[in-house]
Amino acid sequence: MDNLKYSDSQPAKAKKSWFTAVAVGSLILFVYALYRLGDTTDSTKTIAVTINGLTETYTTQSATVDGLVRELALTNLIIAIAPSRTSTLNHVRQITITTQPTLRNTDVATNMQATIQKVQAELKKEEEALVVPKSLIREGYATWYKFGDGMNTASREFPRGTKVRVIAINSGKYIDVVVNDFGPEDWTGVSLDLNKPAFAKLAPIGAGIIQVRYYKI
């Protein structure tokens, strides 16, 4: 009789174990579904981006690090980035980027030339439609410095009061600025010294220096 009771209890135990496993599995799937739902519903993310040691905060709806990099128009300038470009932004709150240390370096400029030429061809028609240049179209490098809150630049080629259109070759973004200072010095290799608000509309401040096309308007 004892043996009969023992054998009858085995299916009951197996059935109970099966129900327990199903319940635990269902709970895990439910928690995971909530976790994924939280990821998909929060599409806007605030990311701290450190570029060459300077940190700025950006709001983005991009899903990956690469998407944010493209928004910042830094794709062709980066030499190091962490986390990797393929990382998702759902749980990333800090990105560290190192760009080419100086665009005035001959090797760097040569490496970028193929990309620049493609962008130039695309921009030419767009620029002509936007405004008629009142001077030769020049190319060079622009940096920034803290001087005033308006949209201004220092220039060696244009007198104070001249209105100049400045186009970032890498991204196609453009601004109109007024010359209010003389500089930068010729030995720097820089053509325009934009003030901080003007530079920030073309590229992240941490980029430091960018290649531009510019002319009087």
C-alpha cells in the first residue's frame, strides 16, 4: 500500500513543478516586456557629449550613437569614440569623442579632400540659390573665441561692418555674421575667428576648428 501511494504522488509532483516553471517563465517574460516597452516609449534622450575635453548636452531621438554623431556632423572627423557607434542610446548617458586634433595639418586635410569635394558639388547650386556673393568665394578654416553675444566674426580680409555668409563644408550648415574685429593672425592658418554663438550654430564647440567657405553678401 505504501508503494502505491508513493507511485501515485509522482505525477502530482511533476505537474506541480511544471506549473511552477510556467509561472516563473511567464513572470520573466512579463518583466522583460515592460522593460522593452519603457525603452521604446522613451524616444527622446538627453546625452552628454564630450568632444576633445569639452562637454555639452544634446537632446536626440536617434536610436544609436552613430545617429547622434551624424546629427552633430562629426562623421568624417572622429578618430576615437566611446561607446562604439553601433551602441544603442537607450542606456547611454555619456559619449566621449576625439576628433582630428587640427584641420590645418596637411595630412588630415588631404584625407578629408575626397569628402569635401563631394559636399562642395552639392552645396554650390544651393548656395547660389540662397544668395548672390558680392565677393570672391573663399575657403579656409574657422575657429571661435569668446567675444560678445551676437553673430560676429573677426576677419583679415573684410573691413568691420561687412556682412559675411559662412558655410561649414563638412555639414552644409551656414550662418550670416558681421565683421566686428580684425584677426586672426596670418600665422595661425585660420581665416575667420567666429564668436562662440556663431560657431556653435555650425559645429559643436568642442570641435574647435572647422573648414568653411565664406563670402561677402
